[in-house]
Amino acid sequence: MTSASSSKKNGLVIADSGAIFSLAVLEQLELLNALFDDIAIPNAVWQEITLDRTVSFYSRMRSFFKERVRSVKGTNVLTPLMDYGESECVLLCKEAAADFLLIDDRKARKIAENFGIRCIGTIGLLAVARQKKIIPALLPLFEILLHNKRFYSLEMLNAVLAQHNEGRLD
């Protein structure tokens, strides 16, 4: 992504459902608007994020993404390698010549990177937002993620916190 001192945005990002759920839990979906010129999701991700209408952040996700859903035109041959939403994200990235894929799943991320797609995860996105002073601190957000059973490695979270001189999680 662009440097912390730059106010330039980063083009088009395609977002996967896992990262969307994490940003929604944090009430930070607007970070996508702050960091990217355009945001899109494939139909499969739309189906995943709108499946359970009982989650507290359902209406936030629905209203944020309802005008950002795009159809994948090609045949999805990646489903044996990753779930349907992730595979559609990879295909949409290629079709739309996206600048980034926002994805947390390690296996799917490696596959996407093998296709030459630049990936960023939720934690990396939050770190960039912190560098750009869009958010004031990471520690409270990481605590919310863990409290809400969003699964991130404590080792990774503490490494990012150390880079920003924000203490540690236990």
C-alpha cells in the first residue's frame, strides 16, 4: 500500500467475507473508503455476508456493500482449492484488474498471491490506517476482535502492536 505519509488512495480492493466480518465487528467498514478509491465484492461474498440477518452488524454490512456487488464472468475452477467466496474474490480480482484483495485466510491468500494478486489482511489494513492516523490505536481494536472470536494469532497481533509501540495482548 502507499506510504504512511501519502494521502493517495490505493485503487480498487476486492474484499472477502472474513475480513468484512472483522471490520464490521469493529465498526470500521469506513476504513475501506478512507484507504481505497473503489471497493467491490463478488456475488458469493454478498451471499455469505447477508446470510444471517440476526447478527448485530448485518444492516451495516448490507448497506455498505449493496451497491458494490459484482458478478464474476468467468468459470470458477478454483472451488476445489478454496471456498466459493474466496475463489470468486480471486477471479474478480483478475477480471477487474483490482489493486488489492482483502483476505484473511492464509491458504486462500497464498493461492491468490500465486496468481500475482497483491493481498492485505484485516490486521495489515488496520496497521496502515494507524500509520496514516485514520485510527488512533490498534490495541483496543485487537481486543474487540479477540473478544468476538475473530481468530488472529496473538504472536502476530503482538508483533504489530510492538511496531506501533502499543503494548501487548496477554
